[in-house]
Amino acid sequence: MRKLSRRDMLSGAAGIAAALPLLSAAENSPRGIAPPAHKLKVVVAGAHPDDPETGCGGTIARYSDLGHNVTVLYLTRGERGIKGKTYDEAGRIRTGEAEKACEILKARPVFAGQINGKVEVTYARYEEYRKILEAENPDLVFTHWPLDTHEDHRASALLVYDAWLKLGKKFPLFFFEVMTGEQSSHFWPTHYVDISATVDRKRTACYAHASQDPDDFYRIHDEMNRFRGHECGRQQAEAFIRHVQSPDEAVPLSG
């Protein structure tokens, strides 16, 4: 891998999915890059049902609309997430909500098998998660930003990061934010995706998680979508941090 210059880091190296006009933090105009000639495999990894949808639901919709294959990888089934319900009851409810949300976004749900409230970050769990991600064979991966108040979000980020290292850093790795100011912190974007055309689908997918009081949590993400859009000169946007060691050549450019 060639050494990255400061200019590369600021301008957003060309290796991110050319299927979408991702903008660097230093840019204010669209790239106008045409979709690639082949399908990409995109994995969006989150801790609980509703995390991938809130963090990058609009981006998921854009990839799937362009014909790419998107897998949403949930670390848990959200078993701790419904007051008054047992873990089994909550897990069944939230699994159904996740499946409905993925149907809306035209993505495929996969569950990594850990339990919300009992998440482990151990050598065995690192190996288990690496095998799951390796089997998906992604062209690029999005996951939680690790500086987060929720322990499961941090765990998800660490498991993905370790798998990325063990797999030789062969695909671009991007971090997304959730409920910034309450959960994600110190998040300074390197790239943006214009979700103005897909934000309604994002909202519908988030509202599929009816057990989680979407009126409450989506209010914050609606503000974030508008704020990030304002930052990059769009109506609505999602923001990401690209790991600086992500390979430029991992996702072929078209045209």
C-alpha cells in the first residue's frame, strides 16, 4: 500500500465505493462518479437492531438501489431492549423488526449470535466474528465509531476492527455515528453521503423498530441528517470516518 499524503487524507482517497458520491470533509461539490460496472458486497455492522439503520440507513438504501449487495450484520438481537419482556421475548420481537427494516432497505440481515446485555470481547469472540466477516467477503465495511457511551457499540467496533486487521486490511473500513452528543463522541467526519433521496426510506426503516420508541431516537437522527447535510452542502447527509489505512485499490472505480 502506498504511503498516504496529507492531501489524500483530506480529499478522500479514490478507493471508497465509487458507486456513491462520498464527499470528503474538505469538499463542497458532488463527484459525479458513475456507478461501477460490477456489484459490490457491502457489510454494515451494528450492535443491535436499529443501529445500522440509524447510523447509515440512507447509505444502505443508496447502495441497494444501485444494485449492490448489502448485508446488515447485527451483533445481537437486542434481547435487553424491551422493558418487561424476557430476553427471548424481546429477541424475537426485535429480530422481526430488524428483518422488516432490512426488507425496506433491500438488505440481507445476519445475526452474529451474541446476547444484548451479555456481550463479550474475548479472544474466542474475536475469532468467531472474524469467521463471520470473512464468510461475507466484503468489498467495504461500515461499523460503529468506537468512542461511544454504549458498551455494546464499543464492542461491535472492536470486533470489526480486529477482524479487519486479521483479514489483512484488504477492504475499506468506515465508521458511522449514532445519537452523536449522547452516544458517539469526538466524531470528525472524513466523508459524507448525500441521502436526500433516500432519507424517507431511512426513516421508515427506523420506524420499523416500533418497540424502541422511534419518535424519540429518530428525532435526534433527523437533526443529525440535516446538520451533516448542511456541512457538505446537501439537504440531508450521513457522515463517516474512513480508517486512514484503508486500501485505495480495494474497490475498483468505474469509468
